Amino acid sequence: MNTVTELVDLDALTEWMDTQQLGNGAITNTNLLTGGTQNILMQFDRAGRSYVLRRPPIHVRKYSNKTMQREATVLAALSGSDVPHPGFIASCDDTEVLGASFYLMEPVKGFNMLNGLPDLHKSSESVQHRMGLSHMEALTALGEIDYKAVGLEGFGKIDGYLTRQAPRWLDQLERYKIYEEWPGLGEANSISAIAKWLDDNCPSSFDPGVLHGDAHIANVMFSLDSAEVAALIDWELATIGDPLIDLGWIIATWPDADGTQTLLLEGAEWGAYPTIEELIKHYGEHSHRDLSHISWYGVVGCFKLAIILEGTYARYCAGKAPKDVAERLHASSLRLIDRALRLMREA
């Protein structure tokens, strides 16, 4: 387990904060929220104010610094909006300071349901139901942001955004064939059928906006004393595109009414949460967007996530990933493919 001083140079951070006029004196009460192999989150105090630092892992990946800069950009753009998000404080693109780009944000007072529910939420079905609806309202608020007005024009490639979804992820799946031991993702004709259906039924137009990019329940913090969303977190995949992609991600990852889960989210205490149909309806009541093609977004969400998760199984087949994790993710991929095929039949 890495210590704070092994992951963050506190002296260098102090000096940089001095240049930004962010408090004075020593950094105290440091607490690692994550660290090491994933993005590092460290909460600390300085001069009576609390901060959270976010930076890439110690072994910085190819696009880690760019990703961190994009996160900071979108959080800064959301400042003062109705979108629940961690408050942006400052960012640093100079990798000489801490060895990577980083930014500072306000701490979020809340909890993630994957870590269990507080008594208030655990004991009330109405609170649990409201949590799901609040999640939709957070996403619709994000989708209503005027991205040009907040300085995010050019933050994503709008042209062909929807038409390139299926080919992009089909190409990703094709790349797994470098692992000769990998048997493929389910029935090849099912994959081809989904890709063709997505091409044939792709919406002809969309209203561009900000999307989170990974909007499932694991990336939501709820308030400790209410059912409301305290913040959407982990903004590394945020971009400008079609915000309905976020709703499609919900359709792909939310449990069915009978309790069937595509993702086995350990720690989640699924109780009286809304059904997928209720979530879609509530989203529509709070958004100006046309939901007549929402099945397409659900199918593309299933297709994309299934292919992403299958990457671990492909690497496992070549001896490059642990068996237990790979087999669990492979099972999720197959369930996602099944859900995509069902959505196509019902559309």
C-alpha cells in the first residue's frame, strides 16, 4: 500500500499552491481515497479549507495527462451550473510539479451506493426510488448545458458522432484477434447482426451537448441526508456529442425489473429503485430531447460496453489477465449482448 508521500510530493504541491494563492502554511490531514494503479485521489486541508487532488497513477499512461486536463476543463466549464459535480478549484498542466498533470476540486459530501447505503436510504423505499430519478435529473441537467456558452466548443468531434459508434467498437473487437487463444465474443452472427442493426437504425440527426461518457451508478455520489445526487464523478470520458448516449449507458447497465443484472456491481443494494422504463420516462419529462429512437441508444450502450469488458477476457486467454476477473467480465459481456438482442426485438 503506497503512502501519501510516495504518491504526492507535498512540498512541491505546497509551493505550487502558494503561486496560486490557495491558502498558506502546511498541508494537513492528508487522506488517500485511491492511489497507485488507478487515478490518485487525495483529500487534504490547508489553512482551514479542504481540497481533493486528482492526478494520474504513478505509472502515467500514454494519454493520462491529456485526460486529466480534459477533466479539469469540463469541471471548470460546469461551475455555477445546475449539474451536480465536484466544484473545480484549480489545475496544473506542468508535469514538472508533481510528475503529471493534476487538478484540485472541492470534496463531495456524499456516498457511493456500491459501498452500501446509509440507514436513511436503506430503510426507505421512497428514498431509493427517488435516488434513481435524481440520477436522471442530473444527466438531463448536463444535457441541457449550452456547451458553446461555457467554452466547450471543439471539446468533441460532432460530425458523424452517431454513425461512427458501431464501426468504431466493431473495429475494437477485431483488434482482440491478436490474441489467438481468444474464442470470440459469443456468436459471431449475433455481433454482426447488432452492428448491422445499429447502422440501419442510426438516428439521422441529434442535438449536440455535453455527455458524461460513463454515467452508470458507480460514478454517482448521493447526498448523505437525502435521495438527491451530490455529484457525478469520474469525468475522464466526458465529451461533446449526443447526450442520449448517457441514457443508453443507463439502459445497458441498470438491472431489469426482474433483478437481472448485466454488471455484477458488488456492494450495490438494489431495492426499490425505478425500472429502466421509469428512468426513461423521467428523463424524457426533464429533457427537450426526442426519445423516439431510445432503443438504438440502449443497444449501442450494450454493444460498446460488452466489447470494452471483453478486452480483459481476450488478454486472459493469452495469459495476460487474472482468470477470476476476466471470466466475470466475460459473463457480463454475454449478458450485455443478450440485452442488446432483446432491445432490438422489442424496438
